Amino acid sequence: MMADAEKMERIYFNLFSNAVKYTPENGKIHIRLEAVDRNFRLTVFNSGSYISSTEVEAIFERFYQVDGHQAGTGIGLALVRAFVEMHGGNITACSDERGTTFTVTFPGQNLSQYHPTVVTLPAEMQDVSSTLVDADIPTGEEAVEVDCPTILIVDDNADIRHYVKSLLSKEYRVLDAADGAAGIRLAMKYVPDVIVSDVMMPGMDGVECCRRLKSEMQTSHIPVILLTACSLDEQRIQGYDGGADSYISKPFNSQLLLSRIRNLIANRRQLKQFFGDNQTIEKEAITDLDKDFVTRFKALVEEKMKAPELNVEDLGRDMGMSRVQLYHKLKSLTNYSPNELLRQMRLKKAASLLAASELTIAEIAYEVGFSSPSYFTKCYKEQFGESPTDFLKRRG
């Protein structure tokens, strides 16, 4: 038969791992592959797990969880069915007191007369990567200059991560982590625009992950969406107390998740007047940690702007951040890069000196860190619509 090796591996991997997951101690697993007429039949049996006839009908639906099997999500079996059908086959399940059996049937082909047809997966299943290999994370330099918003997914279930990545990858750069600790490391390194995290994870859960992210200067501004299958208000209160910006219940509507991410990113963009309008700081929902960050950055620039060689690396080091972290933190809060903000603050300082001092234009240019008075004049005109000379003439 003709087959896609990667998708066949997904089928095997999910069926075999399910069997291992739900087989009790000293239980049994039987795997059999046989030729039946012109077809190939794969059966996977595991003892000890009983699924009712009603639930057997539903287990291939996305996000369906069998009662008593909360470790599963249903994403894996939904993908298995999609990949089996792509090969022209079918999958069924049956269960009794002995255990559960999955049966997959693939049609054999006369390869000399084989003409492959293109089968399209449903939109929500497209571009799903292999469970066995996570996507490579781009280098820090790539992460710095890219304008496309970045989303970080934190979930211990690989199928959930890949499913959410498939939803987001057309609009966003997507990073993913398999646990809370790895999620914090990626968030600190790449400073994404939004973090989507599962609540129930081994080790550090999503609520604790959120709390730590909101307590770090580099990541305190990042909106966090928590995904939960639990409807208890107590858990949600813990999440909101830990700084979560939104909760979405599983099973979730893909359009709801996309809409919430878009809204959170749009709300952050409203902060771009941060440095020019102090009233904005009071009106927007900004944490004390972020206000302190803005104040420290402005004070640092005021102190060092006279040095023409002042650069993003120097500013980041003095703020206790890498170039990547500083870039994304400022870009998220203000919609400006560190270099753009540095130039704006230099020009605003120059404008105040022009208005209130007797210094020459050249002296002011050097005072605010420009190494060339002619370049200073060019930048000033671009910023304020008139040259320093025109301003002095107007001032009289």
C-alpha cells in the first residue's frame, strides 16, 4: 500500500501510547497486524479499561474525555481517525469487561495502477506537526526584529500544543513548551505577546506558572490565557489572583480563542502613548512592576543620553535584561523599539532645551547625544515638522 510515513507513525504512536496509559498494573496489551482479503488490519487491545457503548461513539470527537480518564484529551484519537481516513481506511472501537480494542483497516492497492488522490483534512486539523518532534525555536536575533506577534503555548499534552499551533500559525509566530518551567524559560528569553497555558500540568501548574510570570520584570506585562477543563470558581479565583488575564474552558471554540488573543494584543497596542502622556499610565491596566520598569528606563536614558555611543545592549544590561528581552518588553508596552524611544526622548529633551536655554543648536545636539548637528537637525524636523532654526526664529 501507499502511505504517508509520518502520519502512519502518528497513528501507531497514539494508539500504542493510549494502550500503555490505560492498562493497569499486570494488565495485558495485544497488537496484531494481518492481511485480510485485500486489506490490512491493525488491532490494538488493552485490558482493564472499559468504555461504555455511548462513549465509544464519541471518543473520536475532538476534546472528548471519557469519564474516569481525565489524563486524555481526545485530540489524539481525533487525529488518528483523520489520518486513517486520509489513507482511505476506517477505525472502530469496541469495549467490554475484558478491555478495549481499536481496529484500523487500510485498503491495499495494486501499486502498478496506483493513482494517488489528494485528501484534505478539516481546517482545524491541517498543518499539525508530528507528536514526536517539537518545532524548532527560532534564534534570538530572528525573534528580535520580527513584527508578527508571538504566542507561547504551555501544555504538557503534545496533541493539544500541536492543535493550538495549527490554529494560530497562520497569524502568529508560535512557540511551545511542555511544562511550566520550560514555559517560563521561553517567556523570559523571547518575551511573547500572549501566553496560552493549560492549568492542570504535572510539576508546576498553570496558575503557579502565571503567578511567576507576572512577578518577573521581563514578563509581567504579557497577557496570560488559562485553559481549564475545571469549572470550579475557586480555581478561577486562584488564577485571577495570580494575574491571569482570561480563562477559556475546555472544550473550547477555536474562534473564541483566536478572538480573545486578538483582543488582548489590540489592548496592549493602546499603550503606545505610554512615554508621551503620563495620564495614559494611570488610565491603563498596568501593573506596578511595569510602571516601575517605565520609570527606571526613562531615568536611565535621562542619565546617559548625552553619550552618543549609548545603545540597546548598554540599556538592556543596566536594566538587567538581554537585548531581546528589552526589545520585546518595550515594543509590547509602547509599540516602539528601544532605539526609537531613545531617539524620541533625546529629541524631546532637545526641544525643552531649545525653549528654555541659551545653548546653540550644535551645543544642544551634543548635549542630548547626537554626534552630528546636521543629523540632529534632520531628525528634529522629522519629529516636530520644523527645523531647530525655525523654532528659534518663531520663539523670537
